Amino acid sequence: MDAFVIEGGRRLEGRLRVNGAKNAALPLMAAALLTDQPLTLRDIPPLADIRNMVALLGELGCSHEAPEDGVLRLQARDESKSHARYDIVRTMRAGICVLGPLLARRGEARVSLPGGCAIGDRPIDLHLRGLVALGATVFLKGGDIIAKAPRRRLKGGRVFLGGAFGSTVLGTANVMSAAALADGQTIIESAACEPEVVDLATMLNAMGANIRGAGSPRIIVEGVRDLRGIDHTVIPDRIEAGTLMCAAAITNGSLLLENCPLDALMAVSDRLEAAGVQMKALDRNGNPSSDPIPAGVDPMRVTVRVASERVLRPVEITTQPHPGFPTDLQAQLMALLTLAEGNSVITEKIFPERFLHVAELSRMGARLFRQGPTVIISGVRRLVGAPVMASDLRASASLVLAGLAAEGTTIVNRVYHLDRGYHKMEDRLASVGASVKRVDDKELAPQLVAAE
Ligand code: EPU
């Protein structure tokens, strides 16, 4: 298995472009099932989850081509198969987002229940509740969800998608995609407001759907008979951008981030600035602007300089559904705050068990005290490199950040988790001055390799 070897203590400086968003791309790709015409997606990041989704769509009758880097052309040529099997959905929970499109277009779907993952139970009751409100019958058989639409067509309805932890992002994507082809009007109340939902609605509308209100808690969909193929560019990845902001800050560095979706990162900028990180967007002429987002610049594709040159202040963070602070950046901010001067508090309200990084950061000298969904971070002056292991994507990113700042050598084991969400992170960080090398863990001394 691959591992990263990081020599910490180097200041990062340079320019990086933020890639297209994995979490936007996955439901957009599933939407290829809503039409038999070709869908061209641009700025698709070359990640393992994307490859898994291509394989899943292939099993569901979609052909794919990659005519150039970052471009993916999908076409549902054979609409006879509607079974998303366990061995693919198990490796990628986002496989669940084929459920709504399959059901809406083919009148039936059989999708394996994804099961839990390292960050929590990950139920899908809200997805199912939404599809039942559109007239589907849903039952479980052999670990699969079997959903059928009466007379092969869903019917618009009123759906409440709020749950104990807020709304559901992929559930909203599923119900909205299904409602796009349903008969009549659907109102989704307590819809997820995440930018990835907005990107999906934007693309579906360009395909001929009639969706209003995406980005707000109430989405209204007037169903249409057919959707057409189009060409769509995926929004930039707000979580990758936030991770790179933390990389600049934790190394007391200065990074110029291009294609940065600042408009989707207000809660993150707010917390970083409160901690003392400097953020300066560039105007259309490339000059630093006094506006958080300069006039005339696409707010989802800003060029911003993120820099820090001193010890950070402690802050309080509570993760919340968008536009609140994203759970997908909680672990990275925790790494940063281990080096702030004083006590920070992080409360996780979306996935209350998402703290796999806590024990590993502690091995690097961080002082962390967890009580239920809250962690107190008592800032230390330095982190010390160590062999560490994480078992989920964002926790791995947090350990890489800690390794960049730590004294000495950090070995981050099992970086396949990181590879699910960050393309060639080691090359990107090395291009701005970090010392990060990917190695096969067979090359490492046994005591540095994570045990099973
Ligand atoms: N929930 C339910 N019932 C449901 C669905 C969700 O109770 O039917 C709960 C979840 O257990 C959780 C909360 O609602 O407590 C939010 O879950 P959500 O459904 O919004 O998560 P998701 O759509 O499965 C996406 C991202 C995650 C991200 C979450 C929250 C993708 C592919 N995944 O998951 O991204 O953490 O939204 O923003 O879009 C990641 O990229 O590392 C990642 C895990």
C-alpha cells in the first residue's frame, strides 16, 4: 500500500489551481442516466471515486469516453439494466446517487444498500422517504433496495428531507433528479443548500428540466417528459480549496489559489480570518482587492492569496449544513488549530463520530480532549513527526497537513483514502515547496507501517 513520507517544516509558497469538485461530479455523472443523449462533463477530477462511478454507470448501460484530460462523455445507450451491485456501491457510497435517476427514467431500480463507513452509520432513510413521496414503492431484498414507479413514471409530490442531522446532500440530489422527470410538481422542503446541489440543478435545467430554488431549503421542480444531453463544467472543489488554505496557513506560507470557489467558502474564510490567516482576493486585473469577492469576478472562480506569518489565534467551530462550516473541513481545521495559541473548540454536528484523526494527531504531539461530538484543542508550540494512519479521506488530509508543519518525518499510511478525494496531492504540495514523497510501504521499516 502507498504511504506518504513528509519532511515537515517547509514553508509553502506558489500558485495552485483548484480542481473540479468530486462531490459535485458524482451526482452530475449519475444524471447521465436521465437521458439517452450524450452528456459532456468538464473539469472532472481523475480520482478513484470517479473511476468507480464510471464503472458503475458502465454496468448500467452507459458508454464513456475521455476525449481529453478532465473531460468525460457519458451516454446511456442501453437502458435495460437497473442493478447497481454491492461490490461497486460498497467501495463508493455515492453510488447511491444512481437510485433517483434510474427510477425516474427506467421506472425501476435495484441498488445495493451502501452500509456504514468510517465516519458513521450513513443511513439513507431520507432518500427513500423522498422517493416514496414521488409514488415509488420501495422494499429491501438481499441487501438491495428495490424501487419501482407505478406504470414506470413517478408522480410529483411534497417531500420533507430534514433529519436529525439536518438535510441530506445526496438525498436531495436523488429526489431532485427523480422529480425532474416525474409527472407534475414536486416541492422539496428542507432541501440541502450545498453548492453541489446548485450545480446539479443548473445542469439539469440546461438539460431541459424546470427546477427553481436550488441553494435554498425549498426546491420546486416541475416535471418534464424528457431531458437532453449537454456540455457542463463542474464547479471547483470547495473542500480541496479549504484544505489548501490550511496548508498555506499551517506552514506559515503564502499560496495563490486560482479557480477558488470563495462564494461557497464564506464560513471557512470567516473562521480562518478569525484565526489570523490573511485572505486577499485578486480583482480582474490581478491586483489585491479590498472586497472579499471583487466586482466582475465569478465568485465561484476567484484567485485568492492565502497567507499566514505568525502564531494563530484559537477559534470555535461548529460544523453545520451549508452555508455553515462544512464537516468535510473539520479535520483539516483541527490540524491547523493544534498550533494556535490557546484553546479552540470544534463541535461536529453532521457526523458526530467523525474524529478518526484525533488519536493520530495526538501521536504527533497535539493536545486534544474529546467529549462526545466536541473536541477541545489546546494549542501546542510544535508538532513532532510520527508514523500515523487514518481510515477516512478528510482525516488523512488532516494528517498530511500536520505532517507539513511537524518537526521531522511523518509517515502517513494508507493514502488510498486521501487519493479518493485529492488528485496527486504529493505532487501538488511538492510543486509549492513541500517535501512529500509517495512510497510503497514495503520500502519502509516495519515499525513505520500501520498494522492491520
Ligand atoms: N442522514 C440521515 N438519513 C439519510 C441521509 C443522511 O440521517 O437518509 C444523515 C447522515 O447520517 C448525516 C447527515 O444526515 O448525519 C448528512 O448526510 P448527507 O446525506 O448530507 O451526506 P451524503 O450526501 O451522503 C455528502 C458528501 C460527504 C459530506 C456530506 C455532508 C458526497 C459524495 N459526499 O454525503 O462528503 O460529508 O455530504 O456534507 O457528496 C467527503 O467528501 O469526505 C464526504 C464524506
